[in-house]
Amino acid sequence: MDLHIVISGVVQGVGYRQWLCGRALAAGVTGWVRNRADGTVEAVISGPAAIVEGLVAEAMKGPRGARVDDIRRSEVGTALPDQSGGTFVIAASA
């Protein structure tokens, strides 16, 4: 499963990207996460559906200090470039 998510709320300046990256690496999925200029955080997560869905459920809670209001999601194929190099990385902000 390849899932594109956009997380909104208080998600920048609270370590959200680092937190999500750590969770994703521990789960063994690939992809990337980055800040967006509009104050949201965007990620592409690729892996087995059950693991990806579990990670999205965790992402709804976020790290201490974050407040997640919403996660918009869409399944993707090759619509977004792979920036991960076969792992999960923090990509340059958009």
C-alpha cells in the first residue's frame, strides 16, 4: 500500500517529522515526511496495508506537544516522487 497523507493541526515546531520518521523506521515501512508551507506535515508511507494503517492511526495522536486536527489521505502509485532511497526519511520542506 502506498498512502499519501497530509496532517493538519499543531504539527510543526513540535518534533512531528522526527517522531513520525522514528515510528515508520520501527515499523519497517518506506517513504518520506516533510513540512509544508501551509503549516501542515505531508508524508508518503509505503508498506503492507495493515502496518501502514496502524502507522496512520498512531499519526492521529502524534508526539507530545502536537495536536492533530485531521489527516487527509489518498492512495498513490507513482504520482509522488520516491524521495526515500528505500528507507523512511525526512525530506526537504515544500
